[in-house]
Amino acid sequence: MRGERSPGGLEFRAPVLDIRGVTKSYGEREVLRGIDLSVAEHGAVALIGASGSGKSTLLRCIDLLEEIDDGDVLLDGEVITDPSVRPDRVRKRLGIVFQGFNLFPHLTVLDNIVLAPVRAHGVPRAQAEARAHELLGRFGLDDRADARPERLSGGQQQRVAIVRALATQPRALLLDEITSALDPELVGEVLSLVRDLKADGMTMLLATHEMSFAAEVADEICFLHEGAIVERGTPERIFEAPEREETRRFLRRLLESKRL
């Protein structure tokens, strides 16, 4: 989407993702309480907060894996949370990677990657395979194309999951704590891949507990507390001069546990 002009003549980028007043409850428990945020073209927004603060639920709502109770989610200006919108059509335009790798164990790496382009997007098999090999080669995995997931390390499996999400050329990539299931020595190779995606201009919304990584790749940090965004800003401001006591307390706990 091309940028528009503000009244002052400056160009700004219209958001790829625009979340407006989104709420979600499970019974009596409010999980999301009026979430507002946007992710501009080529931008990266990081969601931080304690477990249970609503980060994963928000990503699942954006990908229409969970129904919202109120509010709207827009993708390139289109309301995708309207009940008349088909979820499968939306998911063709979004890529999501979960904490678990969610690879099909009976399929090879190559077959895992080409499944969605061929089945959901109607891409010819040969074209989908060429794209898959290009991505695998770029991220150092092409020699694993014929392997099954059980033959890969955790870091390799997560990198394959990211490649699978990229194979459909999504408008935005949703990353849900993608290093939380990995051994510490494997975290670096996955984060390196995300750094490369950021450098390439991929639009991303990511939930993470890796604060140094969030500081490096995110244009904006949103701190969630009890289902609401209570503070947001640049990484420098959030990590060096947080304004809210909830944010300071969260970061202090991470520092004490040596995760910051």
C-alpha cells in the first residue's frame, strides 16, 4: 500500500495491521481489554509482558484462530474480523509461527513447506518447490530438504517453521514466543534468521521474552499487563526510562533473573 500525504506534506506509511479496541474473554476472565496498536509496512512491533498477559491470545485473534468479543482487526485497511470474512482467505495473507514447531512429522522438510502454497494458494508444485529451495538455501537448510522433522535439531525445526510461513509470501508475519521451546544454545540461530527478515523489510508482530532481541529488531515495544497495553514506545525509552510502575517491576524481575 502506498504512503499517503499528511496535511503538512509529509509521507507516512499506512498500517499493514491495525488493531482497534480488541477485547476477548474466556468466561468471566478478561484476556484482552481494549487493545489498540498498528504495524506499519516494513515495521516490527514487539509485545512483551509476563506469561498470561495476553500476548499469544492477541496473535491468535489476529490470525482468526480465536474469535474476538469486540473491536476490529484490519489487514491492509480491510476489516478481517467481520463474521462474513472467511478465515482461510485471511490466513493466506498472514504467516504465523508458534512456540511449538507444528511441523507434520510424516512429511519431509520440503513437503512441509510446499503444502500451503500448493493446496491453499494453487501454486504449481514445481514453482512452490523452487521457492522452498530458495528459502532453505538462503537460511542454510537446503541440505535438509529431504529430512523429516525428527532428524532436525530444535533450532532447525523452528527455522523450517519460519521458512514455511514465508513460503506463502505473507503481508505480515506473526511470531509467538518462537524461542521459548528451544535450548539456550539454539536460540541464537533462530533470532539471527528474524534479524535477517527485519533487514529485508518483513512486517512483523512478535511476542517475546528475549528483551535484548526485542530491543534490537523492534521499532516499537508494547508492554502488556493483565490484558491491556499499559505502556508503549521505542526500545530505548521502554528499556531505559519506563514510565509505569508495572513496566519497571516487570523489567526488574527480568534483570534479577538475568533475562534482560
